[in-house]
Amino acid sequence: MIWPLENVPWQTALPAFVLEGVFYASLASDRIRARLEQLPPLLFAALLTVSAILPYCLATLAFGTFRWQSLAWITMLAAAVSFWYILLPKKPAADILLLIFMAAVWISRLFPQWYVSPYPRLYLPVLGQLMWFRTGLFAMLSLRRVKGVGFGFWPMTREWKIGVAHFVIFLPLAAILSWSIGFAGPRIPPLGWEKTSLLAVGTFFGILWVVALAEEFFFRGLLQQWLVAWTRSEWAGLLFASLLFGLVHIFYRLFPNWKLAALAALAGVCYGLAFRRARSIRASMVTHALVVTTWKIFFA
């Protein structure tokens, strides 16, 4: 058996991944964000745009897949998010439009067209995905200055407990729903338990710090809170946010993927409950990462 990443020239792609990793990890530092927030907003937005294109340039120039057209699109999209709150008022309508814009770009799956690697097992589009999440998070945290999200990379003990508890609640409900709609059956992992355990740990933290962090920030930290305020109901806001979260997943693989959308909506309810109890996305991130890891190890 050939290990999936054998013969991949990681040393060639390493500078781009390290650079994006540094940019992305800077989100976790309150000190770095505070210093950046002291800059004039125009300069901050310009630096955010430049940081969005540098990893692309490093990676594609190294592999000979650089395209000016791709660079132009990446620059325009990153600039749109970076300068969003420079050009538009910091009001609910602008907030909702930004979420729609970011979701539309994400769902359209444009990044694989731009971040091209000659090695299929080296998935360069992840650089674009990280960039997109990072740019939106910085725009909301440092330019919009949203509050009450509970943003952070590492959950506190109480948040771990709440996240795990809501994952346990989700499991039997998901099993019943999955069986009733004929979604999918579990499988025995093919790699053996030692490699599967390592894969599960790596998958968990990868999901926790990227997908769960971004999705919980936008869906629970922002959208759910806004919907609660607009509807004046905790339950209405939670349920509406969960339904929208489920609908986003309808585009996964074969459209329309109603079965996955239904399970995602159910998961969204559990994520929303975890966020509501902890008042922090770090708790719902734990639930989210556990759900996705379980899916990838035992079902996907």
C-alpha cells in the first residue's frame, strides 16, 4: 500500500503553507489583533488584501501554475471583504450582505480553479479556503468589531464539557434521523485502529481550528445572535440559524443533497444549544468538530 502523501514535494509548497499558517494563527492572538486595530482602517484593509494574495503567489509560482487572471479574481474578492466596512455602514443590512457574499463564494467552489497543483495529492485550494475564512474573520473582528461571540482557538474546560455533552445528545438523534431517511450506514475504518486514531486526532483539530471555527463564528456567533435579536426569541433565532446552516449543505457533492441538509440542520440545533449555554462559539466548535470527525472516520 502506498501512503497517500508519498512523493509529494512538500518542501516546495512549505513556504506558502507556513505563511498562510502564520497569518491564520494571528487571529488567535488578541495582542496582534489589538495592534492591527490601531492602524488606520484603510491601511488595515489594504494589508489584509495583500496578505490574502501572498500565499497564492508563493505556491503557484513554485509549481509553475501561477495565472494572472486567478490572481486578479483572488485580489478582487479579498479586497471586497477587506474594504466592506470601509465602504459600507456598520449596520445589519451590510452584515447580512457580507455573510451572503462569503457563503456564495464558498459554495461556488472557485478556489480549486485558481489554486492549481500538478500533484493531485497536494491540495493547494486549502490555502484559498484558509485565506477566505481568515479575511472574513478579520473583517468582522477587527473592522466591524463584533462582540459577544466568544472567539478563540482553544476552549476552556467548561466549554469542552458543554461541547462534548451536546455531541452525546446529537448522536442518538442523528442515528434515528439517518435511519429514517436512509442516509448512510457506518463502516469499519480501513486503516487499522492505530492509524485511524492518529487520523481522528488530526482531523478533529483540523476541523476545530478551521471549518468549525469559521462556520460557528458566522452561523452561531453572528447569525444566530442577530436572528435572536430580530425575532426577540432565543428559540426562533436558534432554529432559523440551524435551518440556514442545513440549507448551505444542500450543495455538498450531489445537488440537491436533502439528506445531508436535514442532518446538518439537526447538528446546527445542537451546535446552537451548545453556543447558547456557553455563550461562546468555542463550545459549539467542540461539538461541530466531534460530529465531523465521526462522520469522516466512520461514514465518509
